[in-house]
Amino acid sequence: MTLAPLDWAIVGIFLLGIFGLGFSARSGDRSILGFLAAGRGLTLPLFVATLVSTWYGGILGIGESVSYYGVGTWLLVGVPYYIFAAVYAAWLAPKVREGSAISIPERIDQRFGKNSGLVAAGLLFLLAVPATHSLMLGTILSTLTQWSLPLAVTVATIVATLFLYKGGLLADVRVGVLAFIGMYVGFGAMLLFCMSRTSPGEMWASLPAESRSFTGGQSPLAILSFFILGAWTIADPGFHQRVSSSASPEVGRRG
């Protein structure tokens, strides 16, 4: 892949923004609560931005899904998560924010004891380990630098870990705001570029029939399995942490 000078300038500005926002983050609250939950002070705009950039963060994954399922991607990997997010907002968000526990294992520890909390911590660690995010960062870095994928993944993971180590959740939130803006600007730019080359009608007509199917060509049983997968939102540690960090139960529910 060859990038023009303007492309490199955009990438450079974005990286400077990430490093500047990430490494300059410093919460006035130096406690564990300040580090892990940003002092429980996330306003609605910050809450939405960090949740979107984290929850919708599978950029490479969603692109692959679109190539497989076409418009059916919305039903298969969109609707299930929206449904369970709505359930979470209506049922769990106020309780999570009003509780003293920041994490799910801590809450289980309080309710069922230390051993149960440790088991939950181990299981949720496996669920939350950012392997896919590290791979995505490494793939992007490898594409830009021509480094080997293992080296790129290692470097990207170390850099991301450093600013999280320094600034905690607040650093992630600040970078998440920039990522939120970049996601929508990037997809908007791609849409405008595509529409400048061909009309939406022509694009639609050029798609194979299975890509135009609302179900993505999947059977009812396969669709049900995607809905079951969407239920992991209820146990998503990142979801729980951000709701716990919101400024009020209402912010968590509305966001």
C-alpha cells in the first residue's frame, strides 16, 4: 500500500493527538477509584464517546463481517447488541452505577465471597484480554511501516499499555473521544468518496444477491446464534466499568 503525503499527514496528526491526549491525562483523584473509574465523573458526551469507540471498536472485524454478510451484517452483528444494550440500560445500568463495586468480580466478591470473585476475575480476564484490539493495532502499524506483524503487535501493545498505565481510564476516555471522531469522519469520507465514483443505485445493483439479503444468507438457527452471542454485552467488563464510571445513574442509562 502506498500513501500520499496528505495521507501521511492525516496519520501523523492522528497519532500526535493520541499520544498527546493519552500521555497528558491526569486525574485529580489519585485513588484506585480515580485510576480505574476516572473518579466516577464521566459526563454523557464522554461516556458515549468512550463506549462507542470501545464497543464498536472491531474495525477490522466489522469490515470482514460486511464482506461475508453484506447488509445482513446489521441484523447479525448489530441488532443483537442493540437489544441487549437496551436491556442493560433499562435493567442493570442504574444498579451498576449505584453500587460501590467498580468491576464485576468485585461485585461477585461482595455478594458471594472471595473464591467466587476470584473465579469470576479469571473468566472475565479471558473475555476481556484485548487480543483482537492488539492484533488490529498491529495490523495497521504493520501496513504503515512494513514491519513484521509480531513486531508491530508488540510495539503497538506496549505503547497503548504505557499511556493506560500512566493515566488509567481517563487516558482511555480522552483517546476514545478522538477515536470516536475519527470513526465517523473516516466512514463519512469513505461514503462520500464511493458516492462520488458511482451512485447508490449502481452500487446496490452490483452487489451479489446474498449481500443484499437482510439475513445475510443465514439460516434461522445461525441468526439465533448471533443473538445469543450478543448476550455477552450483559457480562462485558468494559461496559460495566464505563457505566460504573458515569457521573450518575441517569448518565449510564441514557448513554
